[in-house]
Amino acid sequence: MIAQLILGLSILVGVHELGHMLSAKYFGMRVEKFSIGFPPKLFGFKKGETEYSVGAIPLGGFVKISGMVDESMDTEAMKEEPKPWEFRSKPAWQRLIVMLGGIIVNVLVAFFINICLTWVVGEEHLSINELNKHGIVAEPIAQGIGLQTGDKIVAVNGHTIENYSEIFEMLLNQNSTLTISRNGEEKVIPIPSDLLDKLADKDAAGFFTPFLNFKVEGVLKDGNAAKAGIKPGDSIISINSVSVPYFHLLTKELKANKNKKVDVVVVRGNHEVKIQAQVDTAGLLGIRPDLILNTSTQHFSFAESIPRGIHTSIKVITDQLKAFSKIFRGELKASNSVGSFLSIGKAYGPKWVWSHFWSLTATLSMVLAFMNLLPIPALDGGHVMFLLYEIVSGKKPSDKFLENAQKIGMAILLTLMLFAISNDVIRNLF
């Protein structure tokens, strides 16, 4: 998990800062430093006018361009007369391209990754027909809005859908409805506007899932399952003589037998093995399940992958905008939607699956581009805001104004970062 987090962030920060550096050099600006990671410096070298380095804190990076008011707050250099190679000496349109350079490269990288993933891996889908073989497994939140285990999905917002993933579009939209079939009768379930907020709560158990077959993929070292003799590859078929062919039935039986010993029957190879195991106070055995989905994969030519990969990338931004609008309307608490490195690490997960790694990295590349475009001083979007003002009005903000704006912006970013990290710690560790 840590390795994926560091590699993913290094790639994203590296290409972002590369976008700034290459565009600055193209317009003849002097780039003093290019760093992936923050100081202290681990290693580096100097080539030409630029010092390239890798920092010990792999949670960001920076480019130092001569004559630019940035996070280095090099005010002494700004007091000198502008040099021809400095950022501040160049036309506003060139400076604008330099500030947009990192954002543009992040978007292009996301496009490239998603196009390649679509072409090489394809798109995996769980069809509605497969989901509706047994219906859904409704968790407490789903039950709270009127869904039941066994319900079959008919339509979302009045439109029939083909894939399971399409159902969750309703979580970001306004006034959504879910049409289900129950015992042959169709019902329309209104989706509350704050449903996404409830699902984002750290204690939420989810919304609904398909009926999932499962096997034991791993056992917790020194846990109850390991002590009882349950092994990876086993298929648990009953708990206290109650059949548990699906994962939700297993969890139901375990919770009903918290802090008790249970008789477990597993299939190992071609044989049934009877085992007695202790269930802990949380209703767990200490196994990691391998949940089995009967999905299908659709493959595309390279030409077909281009629009699909671009659409996948752009959808990240539209979803971000919808989530922001929910926050502003009070339908989604910021504490349930803002995270930092802990959340990103958990999203990468404990197993290294390259397709998942690249898919999440592409998503984060678009998120990074979106966040950097916000009109907050100290972010690229803040610089863009001031440059657009200069281009439209013909008046350049003073260096003193830019320095003060940079200080305010850095204070805002530091506050947001502290909120995100503390929120992450509370959500994930307590």
C-alpha cells in the first residue's frame, strides 16, 4: 500500500512539475530547481541552470522559476531589476501557459493511461441480468430507504440500465429514483439527497451488493481462523449446520454467534472438513474473503479506446463538480468527503494489481488537475486568476500584492491540509 502510494504520488507530482518546467524552458525562463518530494534532499544533480533532486518527503514537489512569486517567498530576488530570463519579464500569455502547464500535463497523462487501460485490459462489467439472478443484498442504509434483500433492479431515474456500475450515478444526481421489482410488483424508491453522505460515513456498511460467492483467500496470522485450522483456498459451506453459500449469509451467521464457538464445514480440495472455530466479539473469524463476481470483459480497438478513455477521465471532473455542489447545498459533509494520504493509500489497497494501480493513478491525476485549477492563491489556479485579470485589464498586479496573496493562499492551503489529515486520522484510526 505504501509503495503504491509513493509511486503514484511521485508519478503525478513529477509529470505536473515537468509540465511547468518544460513550458518555462520553452519560453526562455530560467528554472532553478526541479524537485520530486520535499526537503531534506536525498540526492540530486545539476545540469545546466537547473538543479534536479528527490526529497525525503514524497508527498509533493516543486519547480523554482526565476522571477516568480511562489512558495519559496524569495522576496530579495524580487527586489532586483527584472532579468530577461525571469518569469515576470515574459508576456502574460506565456506566463499563463506556464502556470497551466502542470494541469494540462496531468489531464493528458490521465487521458493516456485510461486510453491504454481500455485498449489493453478492456472494461469489466457486472450485467444487470447477472445482478438480478438473485436480486440485491440490502445493507441497513438501503433498507432504511425501502429496499429489501432479493429486490431486482429495473431502472434508474426511469431509464433501463445494462451495468451494475451505472446504478451509482444516482448518488451524485438530484431527485434520483430507483425502480425495483419485488415479488413481481414494480416499486419506485426515491433516493434521499443525503444518501451519499450516509454512505461516506466511516461506520457505514455499504448500500447494496450482488449475491457473492466466496472462498477464503487468506487468514489472519494468529487469528481465530488460523488457530482453528482454516486455510487459504477453503470454501466455507456452513456455520452450525446453516448453509452459507453467499458471503452475506456467512457474515449474518457469524454476527449471530459473536463470542461463541461455532461448527464450521469447509470444502478443501474434494473433501469436506469439519472445524470448530471461535468467533470474536465483533462477529469475525479472521479471514480475508475472495469475493467471486460473474463479470464479463468488453474489449475495444485502439481507435475505439480513445473516446472511451477520454470520457472516463472527464467523468472524474464532472463527478467532482457534483460532489462539490452537494457540499455547498449541505447534502454532503466535508468531513465525509475530504481525505489525504491515508485515504489514497487505502484506495490503492494492500494488493498490487497493476490495472487498479494505473486506473486510480489516472483518476488522481484528474483530481490533481481539478484541485490545482481552483482560484486559490498559491495554487496554479490562483496564478491563472491573476494572469487573466492582467490580460483582460492590461494592468499587472504589483509584486507586493502577489506576495501577500501568496501568503494568504499558503495559509488557506495549510489549513485545508491540516483539516484533511486530521479528518483522515479520525476516520481511519479511531
